[in-house]
Amino acid sequence: TGGLKDAKVLFVIGGPGSGKGTQCAKIVEKYGFCHLSSGDLLRAEVQSESDRGKRLNEIMEKGELVPLDEVLALLRDAMEKKVSEGVKCFLIDGYPRELEQGERFEKEVAGCTGVLYFEVSDDTMIQRLLERGKTSGRVDDNEETIKKRLETFHNQTKPLIDHYKDKSNIIKAEGTVDEIFTEVQKYMDSKKW
Ligand code: AP5
């Protein structure tokens, strides 16, 4: 994993529906990073209809965190593949979601270069996800699971912001996609990748 240790890693953290995926797509377009979303990797595993996928789906349906080892292995495999193709800079979206995930990643995969945190009110997140739920087909975009996802976020993920405060850039993400991306660009341009 020599290549992995040299990778530049930007953790993208925020509550459910805070706009992580939307902003990552724009960062990829402008800065050419490789975007890996832990949720997307998990959903791909669910699609495969393996026993493992079925177990993961049950947890995601409840809006709880899947076991750390599962998500860490999926991320590490995906990153190793990309590094072997010459990728150096990664956006890791939706991970870490609890302190231990960050610690294990930094010990076993790669260091953390920076953190982007999207701060959005619960009301806005709920509205966005209910709207998306009409067409997304995601098993977790319903009122009950959204409530649980928010709870998981507040209890387990939010403490990370304090932990990473020296590396974090906190972006108020209530505005339009373009307004938020203007702030994101300021951060991206201020760092030497
Ligand atoms: P994951 O897939 O990561 O879901 P999430 O964190 O709930 O976030 P979303 O992907 O739903 O939203 P987003 O922030 O990317 O927002 P988006 O840009 O799509 O995780 C799902 C589940 O997998 C978890 O609950 C857990 O079970 C498991 N899991 C994942 N990672 C894990 C980990 N590390 N450890 C353990 N378990 C893990 O935007 C949302 C909507 O709003 C879209 O419709 C978008 O078009 C719209 N929108 C975006 N920005 C704006 C804007 N500025 N104005 C108006 N609308 C906007």
C-alpha cells in the first residue's frame, strides 16, 4: 500500500442530505479528484444481492451505521484500485462518521489532508431528502429513516468536527448549489494539493 500512504485525502462530512454528493460532483469537475462515497460503495454491495449485501441493507434501512470493518475494507479496496491507475487525490464522502473510523483510516489507509464540513439545519436536510425520496428509490429516504439518520449524525458524527477542528473548513450550506460551491472553491484554492 505504498501508493496509498502518499495519497491526498479530503474527508467530506455532513448530515444526511447536506449536499456532500452534489458538491463532490462539482469538485471532481473542476479539480479532478477521485470521488468515493461510502454510501455508494455500500449500495453497490447491496445491489450484488450477496448475503453480506443483505445484512448491510438491513442496517442502512434503519439509518444506523454499518460495522466499521465493512466500510473501511470497501474504501481501501476502491482506493487501492484507483491508486494503481495513477490517482493521487481523493474525496472521501460520508466517511468518517465516528471518531474510531477516522483513527482506523489514518492508521491503516492514508493520512487526512483536509476536511470539508457542510453545515445545514435539520429542517433543510429533511426537506431535501423527502423531495429526493420521490424519485431516488433509496430505502432510507422516508420520514422515519430520515429521522433516525439525523439522530445517528448528531450523536455519532458531529463530535468529529471538534476532533478535526485544525483541519476543518466549515461551510454553511443552506444556499444554492452554486453559492455553496463558491465557498468550496475558496477552500480548494487556498490549499496546495
Ligand atoms: P450516505 O449514502 O452517505 O447518505 P447520507 O450521509 O445520508 O447522505 P446523502 O447521500 O443522502 O446526502 P448528501 O449529503 O450526499 O446530499 P446530496 O448531495 O445527495 O449513507 C447512507 C447509509 O449508508 C448511512 O445511513 C449508513 O447506514 C451507511 N453508511 C454510509 N457511510 C457509512 C460509514 N462511513 N460508516 C457506517 N455506515 C455508513 O443532496 C441531497 C438532495 O438535496 C439531492 O436531491 C440534491 O439534489 C439536493 N440538494 C443538494 N444541494 C442542494 C442545495 N444547495 N439546494 C437545494 N437542494 C440541494
